[in-house]
Amino acid sequence: ARESIANSIPVNLKYSITVGIGLFIAFIGFVNGGIIIKNDATLVGIGSFIDLKVLFTFLGLFFIVIFEQLNVRGSILWAICSVTAISWTYAIFSPESAVAAGIRFPDGILRFESIGPIFNQMDFSYILSKHFWSFITIVLVLLFNDLFDTLGTLIAVAAKGNMLDK
């Protein structure tokens, strides 16, 4: 069923979905990096360029561009590792401002939390109540979100690997 849906979507729409997913991921990254902030008047605004978090974000973007221009394999991963090393070095010499910027050393390599508080805590009693149509709406939104997200990612990866037939 997913293949017939994918084949029925026009090529321009397939690439538009891919671009939309990429822009959404970039938007999330810019929000997490402090470049885009909440603004009451315009909903989004530009963060302070003297904020340490924003500077490290731009440093990471700069490293990605440099590594891409040098054709370094895994340029994004190398940029992440480079900025992490620089930020941890900064945290050693200036721990107070590093903590204020959200730079923290990891507590350990792996940590497994107990699933006890959430295990078997599902409550589907509202499905048969007045919220039935809200439930159906949520399920359909998640279904189509997953469908288009998967198709967009599949098309982008297949196009990058020259594996598209049409």
C-alpha cells in the first residue's frame, strides 16, 4: 500500500516533502542552538549573537561548511565532535559561564532508566467516550505524518544514492 501511495505522488511533491522535512529539522536545530527564539510579537525571533550557545552553533555550522568543502567523509559528525571538544575545553577553563550556556559533561556512557512508572499505564477508556473523534483525528494525523516523513526520507536518501528509477 505504501508503494502505491508513493508512486501516485507527483515528483515535484515528493521533492517538496523532502525539502519541507529538511527545513523542519533545520528549524529545530536553530531553536535548540538559540539562533531562533520565541518572540511574543512575531512568534519567532533571532537570538543574541553574543550568547555562547549561539556562537557554538555557528561554529558547528562553520565546521560543517569547511569540512564539506574539503570533501571530508562524515563532515557533520566531525563538526559535532570538534565543537563538542571545544565546548568541553571551554567548560574546563570557565565552568560558570559554560553551565549558563548549557554545556555539561556527560554523567556516564550509558544510563538505563526503569520503565516501571510508565509500564502498563495506558488508558484507552476515553476512546468510547465523547472524545472518540478527537482520538481518530490524532491517529490519522500521526499516520499521515509518519507516511510522508518516511516517504520524504526514503526519496531523499534514494536520490542521494542515485537509486531512483524515475
